[in-house]
Amino acid sequence: MIRSRIIGTGRYAPSQVLTNDELAKRIETSDEWITSRTGIKERRVAGPDEQTSDMATNAARAALEMANTRPEDLDLIIVGTISGDMPMPACACFVQAKLGAKNAAAFDVSAACAGSLYGLSIADKFIQTGAAKRVLVIGVELLSRLLDWEDRNTCVLFGDAAGAMLIGPSDREDRGVLSTHLKSDGQLAGILNIPGGGSLNPASHEMIEQRLHKVKMNGREVYKIAVRALEEIVREALAHHKLTAEDLDHVVPHQANIRIVDTVLERLGVPREKAVLNIDRYGNTSSASVPVTLDEAVRSGRIKEGDLVAMMAIGAGMAWGSSIIRW
Ligand code: ACO
């Protein structure tokens, strides 16, 4: 078996910053409420001419540059997103064209906030089997266009961003992606979704008037399920390798909510200092969250060769996953 390794990372966030105080001028909320409940201070919002695939392409270019890899060397592009440029074709195809990755197959993965870990898991299998040598995995969301800006329960939580991971074969058996673990429970589809725009509620005036094309969420249910599921899937991954939480050097969590992250860390027995956190600056960027956070930790030198890293994410579906990496 060929082990896979993350050989390049990249990120992109739009330049426009939207602070909690600015939000409080538009809706009934406050910096104090948002900060204390979520840890978010500000988020990024894409400009009117910016598309999901533009953000994804920017993050991808940074990852390719880090690994000194040309777009034409890519065999596969996987984009985790629920907010692509169009329902059809895949956002990955727009990225393929914008990069000029003429030898790459391209498709999207719909696993919401877990999209980049689902993508990493697929990439890992392509590398392991020798079916591909260079796979680009991107998590990207332009959720600001799918949020109901009058719904304070949801609009304060999310931000726009893109993160990329370039996956290739490892030259050392003891370095790279040790495993990925994925789970889902479609019985929970009702607690976080965009009900309109698909076959159930196709586009119509009525559907738009009812705002069914916007994100709907039962925050309390998401919270309860997220803490349980994330703890379980990290434990499962550690047990698989006969490792313990103490062996971890870093946790790269999906930045959903600081209270979710803190609770999971506490249950796992991992000190907060080991978690890479940036939710205060980006909010919840869904599938972009893990690769953006990873890129910050790699570029700052925080994650070093030989470190043991756990990544974890959960989102709509519900779909969740973890990965253990020896960097
Ligand atoms: N500003 C001020 N007040 C608000 C806001 C806001 N932005 N949003 C809701 N409230 C009000 C509610 O209306 C409610 O008022 P009421 O009691 O008069 O009805 C009150 O605050 C309390 O609401 P709760 O829902 O009980 O607040 P809670 O403490 O549960 O926090 C939150 C809400 C932050 C959404 C929490 O449930 C949570 O973190 N859930 C997880 C959701 C999440 O992370 N989603 C991300 C997508 S999924 C993922 O990435 C895992």
C-alpha cells in the first residue's frame, strides 16, 4: 500500500471583514451575545464579483505553489462544497478550468462542513491504490449568499473562505495520512439544511417567499449531536492506531463554535493549547474551515515534521469525520 501525504496547503479569504458590531447595526444581536455563545468576532464576506470557484482557485494555487506542482500535474480535483457557482456543473470543473489542470478529473463532494475530510478520505484511497499521484482537495463555501440575513439564529455564525490540500504519495511509510474515519446519519437531515432548490421544493415564487432557499438550523440539536459525534470519531481513530489523546501534538478542528470545540477537547482530555483556533477571525466557514486552519498552522511553523495531528469536522447530513496524520 502506498501511504498518502499532504504535500501542500493553501487558503483564501475575501478581503471584506464583517464584524459583530456591524452585524448588530442590521439585526437584533450584540458582540457580547455572539462572542460568548460562539467565539466569533468577525467573518469574511465575498465581494459581488467573486464566485465560489474563484476563492477555491486562489487557495488551490497557494497549495500548488507550496508543493512546487504545476496544474497539469494534477490527476484529480475534489471540491467539498454546498455553495458552488451553480447546481450544475460541479464547482470542481470550474476550478479545473481556471487552474488549467488539463489532465485532472474533477467532481464535488456534498458533505457540508465535513466536505474537506470526506474529500481527503477519497484522495487518500486514490493515492493508496496508485490510481492517482496528485490529488487536490478543496473545501470552499460562499455561504453569505445562502444565509437569511434576517435570521439572527444563523447569519451570525458563518463566513466565506476556501482552503486547499494537495495530496501525493509519501516517501516514508511512517509519515502521512494514517487513516480517515467517516460517518453519517441522514435521520438528522432536518436539523440543518437548505430545504429549497432541489427536487423536494424546486424553484418557485412561493419557495422563495417562504425563504426555503436559505440555511435553516436547530442550533441546540446541532450542538448536542456535534459534541457527541466528534468525541466518538476522534476516539475511534485513536483506538484504531492504539494511540491516546495524549499522543496528539495538534488538533485541527472544524471551527463551528468555540463551545463545541472546547467541550470535545475536554471530553477527549486534550488541552486547549493543542487546538489550532481561528474561529474569532473567520466564523464557521463550513468545509473550508479545516483546510484553512491547517494551512495557518503549517505556514506559521506550528505543525512540524513528525507531529501527530488529528482533524475533525461535522456538518449537515449529519455527516462527520476525522483523520489522523503523522506530519
Ligand atoms: N443574537 C442575540 N440573540 C440571539 C441570537 C443572536 N444572534 N440568536 C439567537 N438568539 C436568541 C434566541 O432567539 C433565544 O431567544 P429566546 O430565548 O427569547 O427565544 C436566545 O438567544 C437563546 O437561544 P438559544 O438557541 O437557546 O441559544 P444557545 O445558547 O443555544 O446558542 C447557538 C445558540 C450559538 C446557535 C448554539 O445553539 C450553538 O452553538 N449551536 C451549534 C450550532 C452550530 O455550530 N452550527 C454551525 C453549523 S453546523 C456545524 O458546523 C457543526
